[in-house]
Amino acid sequence: MKKTISLVIIALLFGLCVMGQVPQKTPLTSKEAPQPATAESPANRVPEMTAADVEAFLDGLVPQQIANDDIAGATIAVVKDGKLLFAKGYGYADVKTKKPVSAQETLFRPGSISKLFTWTAVMQLFEQGKLDLDRDVNEYLDFKIPDAFGKPITLKNIMTHTPGFEEQVKDLFSVNPTSPNLGQYLKTHIPGRIYPPGTVPAYSNYATALAGYIIERVSGKPFEQYIAENIFKPLNMGHSTFVQPLPAELAPLMSSGYRLASDDAQPFEVVTPFPAGSLSSSATDMAQFMIAHLQDGQLNGANILKPETARLMHSRLFGLDDAALAMCYGFYEETRNGHRIIGHGGDTVSFHSDLHLVLDQKLGFFVSYNSPGRGDGSGRVNLWHAFLDRYYPYSAPAASSSTAKEDAKAASGTYTLSRRSENSFLKAATLLGQFTVSPVGDGDIMVAQLTGQNGKPKHWQAVGPMTFQERDGQDKLIFKPDQSGRMQLILPYPFFVGQRISALENGKLLLVVLVVSLVLMLLTLILWPVSWFVRRHYGRKLELPPLALLFRVLVRIAFLLDIIFIASLLGLVTYGLSHLEIFSDKGTVWFHLVQVIGVLGAIGTLAALINAIIAWSGKRWSIWVKLQATIMLLACLGLLWFSFAGGLLHFSSTY
């Protein structure tokens, strides 16, 4: 039950539009593919990055990957030194009709990579003097983001995912074939503010959509029109649009989206906060965008940014540690194989994409899949790493720490992600999504949720003060106190961190309490008619005073309501993973109805309390009856504790 509940709720919270880059379990190897050179190979054995070699290399990996993971299709573009080096489609844009993917024409949905276009537009207006990146965003809006923490939110905060908003998923995606109203969405879906601006990274689609709305208000043009005129047109991106539903001339070129290639196609996903993720584009169009950024905003005589503005946009803006990944002006940065790389990832329900720019090599790499497949949409990161290892072989320098054991012990504990919901029933996902850092071996640590290609947790070796690097890898985990002194874990993702929690906040404890409470309730309900049949068989009567009999029945009704509450909430969330309309106003009615059942069950705790008082005050009752009444009360209190801790009874119009 633990696995079922946690998988469903975590999938809801993080699976809808997260740049989730977790290595997939299926290794990328192929007998036909040229194998990556090792760091020990002679320099003349490192393959030259030519169109022919790139094609041979990817042809040996991608078809195998999409076949093994049941993925319908993929599209890839590689640019180098200001030119399109390679572009190719793999698999099918439509499985039913066997329509192949074309890198030049087939449109994919790159999800949150759309944000890079929003940020490019912001920087355009910044260099024109129309936007101040340090000004309170409320000065650009026709509504107000509520004050909190005595500090306003700025565009710089939004660009670095540090505005301090909580997570929410309501109306994030829709299958309604109508164009969403951005202003109405933003005014009616304001998330709670849970961190002071500029302090804690916590990925926010709402915040990016807010920046898109500011672009509309400052430019005087609809967002999608502004992007078309000021980015798509000068870059000759004729197969790109933010418009939803798609324009008639582009709709036939759209790839279908799938969960698995062997499943039916999914409906076109309408992204309601569209500046955060509604782009539809071809691989060769994305190549144009990459080349422009690699050339400081210039492409074939067209200028989308001044060189100094582009270089500013590519520079580091926010990081919690100099050695960790950080956020630039919308791009995130990493260091891998000895090179600084900026980029962005993107996920919708069906499409999963990555864009990487290696600035010092004038190299850009874009890949998008039209289904997550069995690899959960994460194979793209392994593909990128294999590409880097082939053309830029690298061996991480050996390092060690004299304080490894002490640091491993200091780092151990339970952590929760900073990207989370605090004011709705989705807070339960925070509890169930906690992860534990454990010391292992001689100064290593392990995080169960961070697994390698073999599906087993990675081991992380101490390489410096409170710094751990994955064995046989390059990713690092860095531990350092936050401003309040609480230990935080800086992950190999710059858009959220892990925050250590106290024992009383431990979700594992709460989950055990929930499971035990539900089991006790279920057993009580099952044994209720059984005991009646046994008494009837032996001709025995249940001799109880009327008041005791009444509360005996009321407790069991409360148990039934509690079980219906948890089962219905779990069922709605599970249903919503394949029926996005449940996370809308229509679904809110159902969620609130279920919560009403939960409230009635919570009130039933009073019946359990009175029942226990009656049992313990009656001299004629046996110790078993008294213990039974006490256990029933504890079961009610346990479920009530989880319900309040997880926000399950928090009625909210947004979540």
C-alpha cells in the first residue's frame, strides 16, 4: 500500500511538468553503435564530430532505445559552429498510420523548454529599457500578488525559480480544444508563498506564466504573437508556435503523443499557463534557436538579442554553492566532461525533451520523445551523456576527504523537496515524497531514490567538506546549512533542494500510522458481521446498554467513512493521471465532495472517544472490551493525524 500511495501522489505532483532528469534503468549500449572513447584513449582515437559519425552513433542508440522502452518516436538536432550538423527523426509521429517522424516538419511539444523563449523575450524588453529585472512584478500587473515576507518578487527571482511559490497542478493541462485565458488563469490560481524571494529554489510554472503575462502587458501584444514576431520570424522558425489549439496550417504536422507506443494516442495537451510550456516546434526550428544563442543572439544577420544581453542571459545568476549547479537568466547550468553547459529540460504528460548548449564548443543538442515509454521519459539524459562521452571523453579526477565518516554522519537524515504544496491535499505528496540520506561503507552515503542504470541506489563518495560525488560518475551532492541553520541538500538539479526535517515531520512514520489505522478499521468492519453470525449461531446476544450500542455502531460508521475517504481520494488522483480534466473546476467538486466525507469521518473520532470513555467507565466491561475501544480510538486519531498533516481536509479552490 505504501508503494501504491506514494507512487500515485508523487507522480501527480512531479510527473506533470517537471524537468525530471533521472537516469533510466536501461543502459544505452548497442553492438552496432560506435562506442564512446575512454579518457585513457589516445587523442587520435577520439572520433571527429562529423555529420556521418553523429548519425552512425545515434542510429546505433536511438532505434534500440525506442524499441526497448516502447517509445513511439523521437526527433534530434545537433548544431556545431553556427551550422546544423545533424537532424533526424526516429520512429513514428503516428503509430496507427505508420507516419514517420521528420526532423524538418514534425512538431513535438518540448514542454518547459518553452520557458527559454519566454526568458529571451523578457531579456529583449529588458535591453529596450521596458522591463526592470529588479522591480516588484506587481508594478507590471493588473492584479496583485499578495505581500509576504516583507520582500517583493522580481523577474530575477522568477528566472531563477526563487519567487517562493508553492507547487500546484490544478488546470495545468487540459484537453479542452479552446485557447486558454492567461490573465484569468493567473488571477484565479495565485499559489501560496512559502519562502522569502531569492532564497530557496522551488520550480514554478505559475511564475513563468506570470512573466509571459508581463510580456503581454508591456509589449501590448498577445504573448504568442510577440514570440512569433520577435523570435520565430527573425530566426525563420516557420514550424513553431505557442498557439493552442494549433493553427490549421501546422495541425497536420503535429506528432501524436503516447504513454507507450503500444497504447492509443493521447489527446493534444493544452497547457493553460502557456508561456511555461505550450511550444510546438520541429527539431530543425529548435536548431535555429540554439544557433542564435550560441552566437550571442545573432543568426544570418538577424538579431534577437544584443551580444552583451545574450552573454548576460547565459551567466550565472543564482546558486547556493559555487561548486553546485546554478540558474542563469532562465537557463540552468551544469559542468560535465570538463565543459560548462547551459540548457533546459521539459516534460508534458506525453512529450519529454532536453536542450543543451556547450558554449565554449559552439555545440547545441536537442532531443524530444513523443512518449515516456517504460523508461519514464528519462532516457534522454543517458543519450546526452553518451554523446558527450564519445566526443569529449573525460575522467573525473580522484578525490577524497579526511572527514568522510564524520560528514556522512552529519549529512544523514530525512529530507523533503523544496518544490512542494503546503496549502492543499497535495501536501500529502510532500510527506510521501521524502527521502533518506544514509551513511554506508567507509564514509559513503546513499539516497534510495537516486538510482543508477541497474536500478539500485547510487553510492556517493566524500570528495570534500560535506561534498559527495557519485562513484563512477560526475554528479555531486552538497550539504550546507540554510539561513535558519537547517541542513539542506543541494541536488544535481538547480531548481529545487532537499530540506532536512525533524523526526516529528517524518512521512514514513505518518505513513505507518495511516496504514495501521486503515488496517484496524478494515478488520473491524470485516469482523463486525462475522461476530454477528457467530453469536447468532450459538444463540448469544450482545448485551449492551442502549447508549453503548449506539456508539458501537457510530464508531463503525466513522470507520466506513474514513476508508471511503482515503480510497476515493486515491482513486480520483489515479484517475486524473490519465484523465487530466479531473484537475480542473469540474474535478474540484469531486475532491470537495470526498473531503466532506473525510470531515464526517473526522467528526466520528468523537464517537470513538465517547465509546472509549463508556468502556472504561463501565465496571462490568472486560479488559479486552476496554482495550478494543482504546484501539478504535487510536485508529481514528491516527488517520486524523495523517489527514491534517497531509492537508487532506484543507478545502481550497486551487491545488
